[in-house]
Amino acid sequence: MAFIDDLAMELFTLSLVGVVSIYMTGTVYMAYRHGVRDMEEVLKPGVFPLGALGAVITIMGIYGEMTWPLQAAITYFSTIRI
């Protein structure tokens, strides 16, 4: 199986997490300024996108750890020992 570097997708996903987090922070701030005190209700719409992005990041991390091409050369320093 050939190794495909997915660094671009990882960086895009991390930047998307940052954008969603900033958007959610701004939404909470605006709701608080308008007198809404139940922040759990304000944050509920952002739970699924952040959870989905977290799952994608976890899958990419596990995939990257399992398919790293230099596994035999740096086995001593690798997280997963063969």
C-alpha cells in the first residue's frame, strides 16, 4: 500500500476547527450580550460539527501513525512498537 501524505487535509481540518470554535465563541458572546443566560442551548448547534471534526482528526491521526513510511527506520522512537 502506498503512503499518501494527508498533511494538507490535516491542516485544513485544524483550521476549520479554529473557525468553528471562533464562530461558537462569537455566538455565545452575542447571545450573552442580548440577555440569554442559558449558554448550553446556545452551544448545542456547534456540538455535532466539532464532534465530527474531532472524529476525523482522530481517524487521520491513527491512520497516519499506522502507515508512516519510516516505521522500520525509527521503530525505537515510534509510539507504536512492532
